[in-house]
Amino acid sequence: MSTKGSNVETIVNPSRKDVAHVIPAMGLSMQGGNCTHLVALAKTYDWGSTIHNMAYADDMVRVNVEKKFDDNATVPFPTLEIQYVRHALDTFIAWPTHLVKFVSDEVIFILFAHVLRQF
């Protein structure tokens, strides 16, 4: 069973009764040495404690990656299909709660401007 695109039902059928409260996009970070760096923006979902029928710990949150800044960043819990942030678009994955932070609109604008300058 493929887990790619696992949030399609939520997008296609937003009136589902089990659709959770969604908060604004949050920053997903990865830890390297003594610092963290922002690798993606995602929406977090606060329903249930499973993803793809697998239970996850209380210190994890369900996210759906919407924008990526570091294609080559590994996800915290790689699977056969999803090893890097670039593989995680439009798919529910678990992310450690302490690495999910609010990102202001100003920071998002600066990041997008930086990404666009690379092209």
C-alpha cells in the first residue's frame, strides 16, 4: 500500500466529519549538531495518534508538507517511499513536536525570496 499522497481524501472531501482542526503552516526543522535549520513548511493535524495505521508517540505530530526548502533533508522517520523532504509533499508523516515551530509571514517571505534567487 502506497503512503504517497495520503492526504488526498482530506483535500477532495473537506466535509468529512473526522477532518481535524488545521492550524496555519508551521516550520519543520531538522537538528544538526547544536543547531536546527528550517527544511519545510507544513500544516499540522491534531486528530488521532496513527499515521498509515501505525501508532506514533505523544511527542510526534501529524504533518502534511506543503513547501520544501531543503530537498535533501532526511525526514525524521524514513520509510521505503519517503526518505527525504522532497518525497513528502502531500503526504501525512510524523514529525517530532519540538522541531515544529510557528513561522511568521515575514520569515516565509524572506525564505521564498531566497529560494527564488537560486533559480
